[in-house]
Amino acid sequence: MCFDRLSTNGGKVKSSRPNKYPARYAEQKREIQLIKIAQKQLGMDDDAYRDILFTLTRKRSSTELDFAERKKVLEHFEACGFKRTPKQPRKLADDPQSKLIRSLWLQLHEAGKVRNPSESALAAFVKRQVGRDDLHWLNAREASSVIEDLKKWLAR
């Protein structure tokens, strides 16, 4: 093992190499979360849950499961009555300043200055400008700052 690629971080050894497959691990994490939600929704205690995992996959922990095994466990839980509930989309901020910000953003898109007119792209812009993740959390001063920045950008 090459120790020059490792750095210590508070007593923990961490690879300095970037994660090569972040999407794969995010999907694995979501599937494990779904399995845990199903366990709670079906009212299983830990022993029963681990027995079912072992019966289906010969493993006692959801973190040890590969893709096919996670799918198999989720299908079994769905056959037992687990129901996935889709995430409810968050309502857009509807105060006058947020509406103006959204309007300016769309004007920038129509002018060809913004490639992506989506709400998530706008949220990323707001995060870079004032450090807030969503228009819902802007105070009046921050919203005014974003509005002025968008107006200046539009005028260029």
C-alpha cells in the first residue's frame, strides 16, 4: 500500500484520491435507506430483519449487500406490503422578491446568458452569491443582493 497517497485526518486515515464512482455509492446509500425505511414501515425488530436478510442473501447486514441482493430484499419487502412513497416536490417560494428573482433568471435564459433555466440551477447561483440553498431562506437584504446581481448581469 502506498502511504504517500494517504493523509491523516483527526486520527482517521483517509485516501487523498477522489471518489471514482460517487453516483454508484449514492445509489447504494439510497437503496440501503429504503431497506431501513421498509424495515420500520413493516414493523420488524432487528432480529427478524437480520433473519430475513440472511434467508434471502446469506448476509446479516444491508451494507454487505451488492446491487442484485439489495434489489432482491426490496422486492421481498414490497411483496410483504412495503410501499414506496414518492418525494413531494417542495413548493416554490412565492414572495414578491423570489418571483422577481425567478423572472430575472428566466430573462437571462431568454437572452442566452444562462444555459439552464431550472430551479436547481437558480438555487446553485443563489448559493454561490449569498450562501443560501434555497430562495425560501433568503432574508430581504440577501434577496435584494441577488436581484441586483441578476440585473447587472442582464444589463451586460
